[in-house]
Amino acid sequence: MTVTLADVAARAQVSPATVSRVLNGNYPVAAATRERVLRAVDELDYVLNGPASALAASTSDLVGILVNDIADPFFGIMAGAVQAEICGPGGRAGGERLAVVCNTGGSPERELTYLTLLQRQRAAAVVITGGAVEDPEHAAAMAAKLRRLGEAGTRIVLCGRPPVPDTGAIALPFENRGGGQRLTEHLLGLGHRRIGYIAGPEERTTTRHRLEGHRDALRAAGVAEGETVHAPYDRQAGYEAARELLRREPDLTAIVAANDTVALGVCAALREAGKRIPEDVSVAGFDDLPFCVDVAPALTTVRLPLHEAGARAGRIAMRREAEPPERMSVIPGELVVRGSTAAPRI
């Protein structure tokens, strides 16, 4: 049920006019009264209407795209593809939609804040990219927020993110677990048995799924799990984590990195330690970002169709492509073998 200004007024025990004055900030209101009104707004999750044109049309011409880090090619590629697809019939300004890219910095709190701001603007659609934070409290808050957005008429697409049940959101998750399994199977097939793993942040779904795939492959082959280090998804973290792996297990013959950017840091740490790639240590990444073919040797990785996934999310958000059955479609990854992996020296 939609919360009205009258509901807020009743909760705060003031008149609707007083609530309006507090929210619009155009008339002096006693501090205690203002605090009471704002507390009622928070408790009821009341959303102030956006521009009158958006109110009349139920939704606006705005589309929100949430990313962890727009400077990361993983997110930049998807965001660019979404934005390229959101133009089309139905808008009131020549068919275009206004794309707003919201950079969360990986903060769960900022993720919720952006969704609230987009809700206030009656966004036509919201596309949320990348993995989710596995915290029960945050997950519950996200589910509640997505439900409210959907009830208000906003189309929600999760691109590269697992589904959130009972919210109406359409999910296009990546096959991270299967990709992680195939990557480790490739190394095992080459003869590697001492494999280090650099995982991403522990609270991320992407981290867990890729690591589960790695462990599945080891378990199926009867190979003991090697050392695992968790680190952020960036180059410096990969460099430092690789040094830690070498300290713990100097004789390892392969390192699997959480993503390609982390793998760059791994390669730098190995070279600094006097290790040759792949003669001494094989290195594998994940995502197949554009620079993978330019490093020396070129990086073995799992290719995720980031541009295609983003474009599809954009079309579904704009209702120009039918939503998948049961509101979910898993996007597979493809193993790409290049020069950074080879059989270990005997």
C-alpha cells in the first residue's frame, strides 16, 4: 500500500500542511516538530513525489544504473551498454531516457540511498549491476526497497546479480560458479596440484560463487585445496595477495585470481619474485576484460559477455525485449585459454 502524506501527518501528530512545510523546506517549523515529522517519514518509508510530470505519468524519463566502481571496466562496459539501449519509444522528449549512473563504491548503505533517491524521482527503470552483499540485514532492506520500487511502477533488472525473490525484479546472473569450476579444471588438466587462490571480498556473492566452483573442481579431482587469500577486486590487492600466497606456499605452480584486474597484480608480484609466467607459475583470471590480450603473456580467463548482458538488461528495462521465463536467465561464461597457463615443470 502506498504511504500518503496524510499517513505521515497522523504518525507525527501534525497537520498535512506541516508535513509539507517540513519536506519542502519553504516555511519555518519548530525543531522538535521537524524531527518528529522526519522520524515518521523514515518509519513509514514515505517517498516524496518528484516533478509533477512524473507524478502524472506514474514514472519519469529517468533510468538509474547502479555500479560499484565506474572506473572498473567490468562495470563501465555494462553501464555503457545499458545506456546505449535505453533510448526508444515511449518517452516524452523524442523517445530518449535520462540515464543516471550511481557509483556506490561498494557501500551497501550508498546502494540503498541511491535506490531511495531513484524512488523519489519515480524512475522508469533501475538496472543494478554486479554481485550483492551477503549480509542478512542488508539483504532484507534491499528486498523491501526493490518491492516498493516495483509497486511504484519502476522496472527493476539485476545484471550480473543473483535473483531477489518476491520483489518482481528480473535477474540476469552470471554463471560464476560454473566458470570458476571450468577454470580450475583447466589447470588440473594441465597437471597442476598446488594451486593458490585469490578470492574477492568475503561478503560478495560473486566471490562465493567463483570460489565454490574452484572448490568443486578440486573436490571432483580429489585434490587438496591450496591456500586462499581474500582481497578487494583491484590490482594492488592482487599484488599484495600474491606475495602472501608465495610466503605461505613458495612451491605453488598456479594462481587463480578473483578477476582479471587482480591477476595483473599477481603477475607483477611474480615477476618481482623472479618467477616466470607460465614456466614457473601459471596465472588465470576471470571476466576477460579488454586488456587481457595485451598483457604478456596474454591472460587465460573466463569470458563474461559484459556488453551483451548490459545491452539485454537495458532492452528488458525499457520493455523492448521480453522478460525471461520465471524472471531469470543465467548468462554463461566461456573459458578462454591463452599463454599465461601451461603444464607445470616436473
